[in-house]
Amino acid sequence: MTSSKKSRLSMLDSLAAAGAPSPAPASSMMTSNRALRSARDAVDSHRVWDLEPHQIEDTRIADRLDPEDIVDLRDAIETNGQTVPVLVRRHPTEPDRYLLVYGRRRLEAIRSSDKVAKVRALVANLDDDAAVRAQISENMARRDLTFIEKALFALELVENGFGNQSQVAEVLTVTKSSVSMAIAIAETITPGLARAIGPAQGIGRPRWDALARAIDETGADRTALAQTAERVYTDFAISAVTDDGTNSAAADPSVMAFEAVFKAAVPAPAPQPAKPPAKAAPAAQKLTIGGKRSATLRRSAKGVNLELAGGDFADWFESEAQTLIQELHDRWQNRSEG
């Protein structure tokens, strides 16, 4: 193998690790390496082709909701050249036409450039299944997709006939049950509303599930919710221009859009009736005999309580209680009649 061919093989292998923030789990890395290695082995003689941008079509299933800004990449390619080729496969029906496997940002950067006219590409002999697997492996190696991106991707793979839920789960290196749950959430929220919200990095399955259940239970208008998300993006863009950038530098508008939609979709808890203020307990009445405190009288909801200080008088009162209560009642009754 010539040094030039080794260099090209190494260049394709580097696609798997480019931009990866940290090593992937062993099972995920093995799957990615296998798919990328298959793509590499399928390359036509490992030759790097210079293609016209218009010769390449991008008909792939979208797997990200926030295509990154390509301006910096375009400037870098114009300054240093395109160091990493894109990967394409031959169009099945049109000669001199190609279908993109991966390298969307590089392709878009060159399409928007006035200085770079050709796209450096490796051409692989891949069928639809292998092309999708290679696309997934390359993108998973660069940045983990968020929950809703994976959910929409899984939904589109199934709807486009890539495979059943078990096959999709294998490619995404997740369980079948998680794929089934993710697809159900994506179908309830709908792709249109999910794309209006965006990737919402850090918003996991429980909150997306809560949003889906709220929409299902309340019959919330998904179009109106999408408009709520769009207003968040508009306000964010305006604030980014009008302020000094300190308020939005670390903010994620897609997370803000999710929170706004969630608030609009999830009904506020019904107000609880205010409890009447508790009545203050009446102050105890202190009773004296000969100027000395001898008893305490307390009124409660159940009646009147009389507490006598211990001693001979208390003993006598206890023994005469029936006679005393009768006399007091007679006095009260005579007073009432009079």
C-alpha cells in the first residue's frame, strides 16, 4: 500500500474521532468503528475525487435539529483547504450524480464559498442500509444526539422503511423498549412541534414524556405551541443584537423554547380554596379570692373549663360540686326570668 493510500485511509478513519469530547462507551465505539470501517472498505480504490457541489445530493434523514453555523468552517476551508473529504455514494439512477453519506457541514460550507469550487470526496459503494449506518456512526462519534433528536431520528428511520424498532435500537445502541417509548413521545408531540422547539440539550425523556402526556390529556393546539417556541427564538435573536451579549452568552434558546412550550401546555394547578383563618383562642380568665389567684376559667369550643388551685377549698368544691352547680343554674334561671 502506498503512503498516499495510507494517508487517505487514515483521513477517513479520523472522521470517527473528529470533535469527540470524550471516549465513547465500548459497545458504542465498537459499533461506530465497525460501520465506519465498512464504509472505508467500500471506497472506490480509496481515491479522493474533486466533485462539483451541484453533483452531490443530500437526501438523508435529518438527525440533528440545530445545524451548526458553517461560517467559521467555510473560512477555515478557504484559508487551509478542505483537509477532510466528505463521503458520498453513487446515485443509483443518474450518472455523474452522488448521494451524500456524511459531511453535510463541509458540503454546505463549500456551497456558500466564493473561493472554493470543488468538494473533495471519497466515493463508496454502499446500499441504503449501510449508508444510514455510516451516517449514524459518524454523527454519534461527534456529539451525542439529544433525546428528542434520537426520538425523531428513530421515528423517521422506521417510517422510511429502514427497519423495525429492534433494528433501529441496534443501530442507535439503545434498548428496543427505549426506542418504542421515544417513538411514542415523538408521535404525540409531532415532529413539527419538536423541530420548532429544537434539540433542548439537557432536557431528558421524563420531561419530554410529561410534555407529551400534557398535550394528549389537554388536547393542546400544537400549532399554537410551535408559535410559542418561534417567539422565544425571535426574542432571543433580538436580545442577542440589542444587549451586550452577557445575558444570552450561555443561554440555549431551544431549552428556553421547551420551557415556554411546557408552561403553555401543562395546565396550572387549580387554586385551592383559602382556609378560613383560625380563631384565636380566648384568653384565660383569672379568678381571685381575697385578692389571691385561686382559679382559672377557660372557654373552648367544647365548653367552659374551671381549674382550681389545689388545697382545702378545692377538696370542698369537689365534694359539693353537684349542689354548687345546681345553685348556680337556679340563680342563672331566676335572673333570666326576672
